Amino acid sequence: MLLQQVKWIRENRLKMCANLKKRLVADYKPVRYVPCFLQGLVRKLKRKWHKHKVIIQLDPLLRDNVGLQTLSNMLGIKVKKELNIINAVSAKLSVERLEQIVQHMSVVKIWYDYEVRALLNIASPAVEAPELWQSPDGAKYTGAGVTVAVIDTGIYPHPDVMDRIVFFKDFVKNATAAYDDNGHGTHVAGCAAGDGGRSDGKFRGPAPGAGLVGLKVLDKYGAGSLSTVIEAVQWCRDNHVQYNIKVVNLSLGSSALQSYKEDPLCLAVEELWRSGVVVCAAAGNDGPAENTVGTPGIDPVIITVGASDDYNTTDISDDDIADFSSRGPTVDGLAKPDLLTPGVNIISLRAPDSQLDKKDSVSRYDNDYTVLSGTSMATPICCGVVALLLEAQPDLIPDQVKERLISSCRSLGEYSANEQGAGLVDAGAAAQAAFAGQSGII
């Protein structure tokens, strides 16, 4: 009986992601503690009233003819968000409506709109932050003229970055003033572009002169929806020229359940990359096990950043891969991450009274900073180095930036490409080559 009821799911299995199919099948299974004679009624009610958050990709040719909103109206979809970067819309639909919609010729793919979370691994407080990428010519190149977009929990207007927040957009509560009720995004912003003003320059990010755009997509608990993240990626593509956004930081993600070729977030970040914006994504904090790189870090086009542990020394001979840093290969069998940057016990900006600040008060360092670990911290450090390269050589395209970073890496020893990628970024070598205006990195 069950097989017959879920026949439509089997027949349209190629149009739906595995996560959604699993949830739909569950709606047909008998409900515990409900008498047999009521099971049919309960199943009927669930089909009609139990709604699933989904992202529906539509045929781009049909969309070009009638428009995304018009096509959605024709299908009877009440659109929550238009995600034209991947020819899709987000909606909340019942099983009954999904059965009707998935069979329509204009529907290409339907994904479950899963939860995306900040990729954070909190460590014990450190006495000092690592010395990160102090270039001999650092005073000349600070990332000035380059804007880094931080898609995260927001940015608190901390004195170390306040004057360089060039734009803030809240996709969660639609607030207009910059804020961060979680604290993760503020720490990330400081890892990339904090100027260390409150620490006499001691806790300064690689690009202390870069501009920042804060795009809040995660709530106070560090969680958000896939569709909201895609909406922010789309906003970056549409507004990167106006705000001079050349780098986007994604210290967030989710488990990779499908190939990057069919992953909606991967499809979106590839479009952003092709528009001329460098995208850096965290590998994830599910190491040291293999096959743990999350999405969008599984995408081979963008830069996927793992975390190293420098043990608070400037000598890399004792550096190691952070135990929590996710390892490849990806679900497609590709080697990831691409490279490593420091991600253990990083001192960066504190967002007072935020969720992390209250929950982990022992990690506070002085009054203005806090100590966190994770690939979330490693990724913006990479973004900061990218900003330096792009200030020195503004005409570099994303593929060239990626090549320069990878070619500057130093191996941490007998680790595979699925553990350390090309190795630890040598910011000094990368920056010196850029400062000299060379076409390559030695």
C-alpha cells in the first residue's frame, strides 16, 4: 500500500533532492499510537496541511519568456524569495501541492530548504593571538579600496571596524543599523579586517584598511535557511560593482548531501565567482574524519579554507592541521580543502551582550576582544590576504587570485591534499609578490 502511495515520489526522484524525498516518504508512514482505522485520515490531513520549506528551480527558458514571478503564479506557488541567481524561488508547500508541482514541465529541481549554521568550534581562551602575516610593506597595502562582504550573523559596530562598514543588510529582521546578536559575524569581520585600534595594533586582521559589507543571514543562535544564504549571495552578485565587493566570506555551511553540480548553494556561489568576486568558504569543523567537507566548500571553483594550529609560534615547523578542520575528499571525490590558514585560538572582535558573548564569557580577552577557534576564523584570514592581493593588483580575476594563493602555500609535512590542500598560505610571499607587481607568486 505504501509503495503505491509514494509512487509519485519514485517517478519524480530525479527532480528532488535526497533530503526532501526522505521527508516526503516519512509523511506517508503510519503514525505511532494512532489506531489503524484513523491512519488514513491522519495521512490525508498531513498531505494537506504539513508543509515543507523548499527551493524550486524553474526552467530558465520559460522564465525568460514569462518571468520568474509570473511562472510561479501560474504554478500556484506563493513565493517567499526570488532566487534568480539559480532560476529558483523559495516557498512553503504541502505534500499535496508538491505532488502537483513536481510533475510540471517547467520544474527542473526541488530542494529541501535546509538549515545552514555558523561553522564555529569554541576553544579555551588563549593568552595571546598568533602573529598573522606581518608583511614588511604592510603599512603600504592594507586592503584599502577593496570591500569584503561577510555573510554571517551580522557585524557589531566595534571601534576596530566601525568606520569601514560601508553597508549593512539584515535578511533576518530587516533592521537597517548594523548589529550582531550572535557575535560570530563580528569575530569573523575582525579576523579579516580589524585594525587593532583597541589593542594598539596587536590584534589586527590581514587587511585593516578594507571596507566591510555585513549581510546578516543567521539568527542569534547562528542558524538560518539555505534560501536566505542564497539570497545574500545573489545580493552580492547584483551589488558588487556599487560597493566594490571583491571578496565574499562564507564561514557557514551544512553537510554535503549531494554533488556540487546539483547543490543550490554551490550553483549560486559559482555564479558569484563568474561575476568577478572571489568566494572563500570554510571547510567545516567535522574533522579529523574523512569526507567531512561541507557545502559550499565542496565546490571545486571557489577557495575552500581549512584551519591550521600554529601553537602560538611564528615558526611553522611545529604547525599542524587543527584537529577539528574537515577533511576531503568531497562527495564528488575531489580533493579539498584548497589551503590552510590559522584557525585556533584567534583573538578578534567581541560583540558585547551577544549570544556567544554571554554563553562563553570566559573566552573574553580584555574588554574588546574574544578568543574563538574554527574554520570560521581561518576563512576570513584568507579573505584578508585576498584583499591585499587585490589592492596591489586590482585586475586579477578570481581564478588568478586562487592560483597565487595556492602557489604560495608551504606544506606542513606528510599530509595528503585532502588534509592540508596545498598547505599553509605564506602571506608574506603572496603579499611581497603582489606589492612588487609581479605576475606570479614564487
